[in-house]
Amino acid sequence: QVQVVESGGGLVQPGGSLRLSCVVSGVSIRRYAVSWYRQGSGKERDLVGAATLGGSTNYADSVKGRFTITRDNAINTVYLQMNNLKPEDTAVYYCNARNVYDTNNDYWGQGTQVIVSS
């Protein structure tokens, strides 16, 4: 019943910006921690950043200062604002919503492709 859908990916030039959205359906994300991951071609899926229940965030060193995660609990949406994009940011970006109150179950979206290239 829980569904996670990412959107907003696309092709952007180096130095450009992009905002990804993660919409979680079937639950209120007030009870979920929501994280962003990314996976480059042939690489493992790595954590980009996470939004806690209280709105606190943390980021991987590779994106710190460039990426920002925000949460809008009213519409069950979490955003990943990506600024000053670099070619090495090219990846499929995934959203993960985890129930941290009881089951600890987590749910993945299908991913959205981000390509940073001139």
C-alpha cells in the first residue's frame, strides 16, 4: 500500500540546479524517516542525505553544501534541492521511506535519472 515515487530528474549542465521530489502515498511521512540515495552506473547505491522525523538533515560529504533536503509533511513530500551540480553527480536517485516507529519497514521508489553533462 505504501508507494514512493521520485520525480524531477533530467539533463542539466554542470553548475546547474535541479530539484527532485519524493511523494510518499499510503502513510503519513510524519512517522517516517526519508532518505535520498543515488547509484551511478556500475556502482553501489550510496546515501546522499536523510531527513529525520523532526526535520533535521544530514548529508554525505560529497554533496554537503550543495544539496539540501526539505520536508513538507502536509503533502507527504520530501525534496532534494541540488545546486552546483557536477558530472560526478550523474546517477539514478532513489527515495527511501522508513517506518521508524514500529516495524522499521522501508519502501523504495523507482528512481529518477539525473545526468550532469555539457
